[in-house]
Amino acid sequence: MNKRRILTLLAAMAMMSPTLPAKAQNLSFDAYVQLMVAKARAEGVSERTIARMTSGLTPNQRVITLDRGQPGTPTRTGYPALAPYINTHVNPTRIQRGKDMFARTRGLHAGIEQKYGVPAEILMAIWGHETNYGGYKGNFDLSRSLATLAWEGRRRELFESEWIALLKVADKGYSRSDLVGSWAGAFGNPQFLPSVYLRLATDGDGDGRADIFNNRADTLASIARYFQDSGWRTGQPWGVRASVPSNLNRAAIDNKIVAPVCPRVHERHSQWKTVAEWRRLGVQPQQYLADDVMASFFQPDGPGKNAWLLTSNYRVILEYNCSNYYAMSVGLLADEIAN
């Protein structure tokens, strides 16, 4: 799970929860950790794991600073242009590294695609965006970060549950030195939160362990399972470039529905129409899409700029990280890797 998606969730939760002082409920950090330990113990975490994951545990002020520095719900109007973001994130270096990793893992692709229905290039693009194909996975002690965020109190329920989930991950045989990642708790090649690991991490090579830190088969199978769980439709692209007539009535295709999650992301997409309906409006997909496929129109940088017809699979990418910039760059990077 990507850091931006975590932060989106945090911003939404912040709107529902009052801001508490650093020592929430007037408990010291050590006292609060003992409350979490009792809950972890009640959920079956072993004493040995509890001891090693809490040894020398202290709050991390840097994590609190990073958390409090995140923006809330934006109020500004307008959006940064997409093209500069794409030029930065779908660059020749990342494309070439993706192609290289694609070639190195080619023997894994057929089995994963057959089981989960997700193209290998999509999995590769996620891996590239999350950790630069494993080049940087974060170096925060996850136990310390999650305990700090739970104690700090602004998103206590979320981070307390993730800390307990982390201990359950550790109970599977991972050392504390293995369990490092982002300041907000995501880890491994695909940057899963602990609860996501417990639910969806997958043993891709049959060795009895879902190692998303170093094992390529497990990494790709885990991302594929995440996408399958989120509703990926086999055989459909995420979207295709479209040509647009100059007289397209944009007001008539505006989406009037306000999305309950990530509304600023979804407000930029048009109404859903079949490809046949888009063709009748003069919007022509530049690659094959069946007439009965439902798609939304997206022209992020305005009239005269690049436009796409996006399928429901684009929304699955948004499940990983609710950002049009992220989802578009994943889709376009995947297309480049596959070429």
C-alpha cells in the first residue's frame, strides 16, 4: 500500500477525530505501550515476539513531526498539470529498470497472470513506483513508528490496530531488523501495511513464506492478489489514449456524483458511458476497446491536451493509491514496460 494512500486515509480520519495532545489521555508512552501489549497478548501474539518488538521502545518525534506535517482536505482550486509529473515519474531510467526486472522475472509471469488475471507489467509498474524495484523500502523501525503514532493519538484506532498486526507479522518469524519501512508503517517491496500483509501477502514460490521484502515471486504474487481482491477485470486495459473532437460538449458529460472517498480524484472523471456511446460523441479510442466496455473520459490538462478513456481497472489502481497522478503514471509505465 503506497504512502500517499495511507496519507489520504489519515486525512479523512483527521476530519472525524479531534486533535489530541502528544501525551494523549495523560498516559506516558510506556504505559500506553503496555495497554497495547495487553491487547496483542489477548489476540494471541507470543510473549517472545512481544518482548523483542517492545525492547527499548521509545517515541519517535520525527514520526510525529512528519505525521502532523501532512495536509488535510485541500481547499484550493485547480490541479497541477499531469504532463510534468509523468515526465518525472515515467522516465527513461525507471522504464529501463522496469524492463530489466520484467526480463529477470519472466519465468514467474505466466503462473501469476493465470492465477490472478493481472498483467505482469502492471505489477512491475507498482513495484517500480513504490520502492524503485526494491531500491528503497524505508528505514524506520516499524514497531517504534506505529507505537508512536498510536500513542500520539490523532489516529489511534488505525495505528494501534496496525501495531498489533505488525506483531502478528513478527510472530511469523520476521526479526525486528527485518520489519523496517516508511514512517507511516508501510513496508516491503509493495509497501503493504501490516494488516494488508496479513490479509493479502502471498507465497508465490511455494516455500511456505510470503516474503515481500526480498522474494520476487512473493512480491509479484502479493501485488497481484491485492489487485484481484480490488476487482481487476482480466483482459481489459486500464485505459487507452483517445482522440477528442473540438466540439465535444464537456458540460454534458460532467460527473455530477460526489465520491465518498477521494472526491477530488473522482471529480475529474466524466460520467460512465459505453465505448460505443463515446464513439457516437466523437471520442475515439486509439487502441481496441470493445463497444460494451464502460469507460470514463479523462483529459487532465484540458482541451487540446492528451485524453484517455479509463476502464474500471483504472479504479483498481486508485485503490492502491488514490491519486490520478499516481494511477496514470502506473498505467503509462506499465505500457512502456510491456512495449
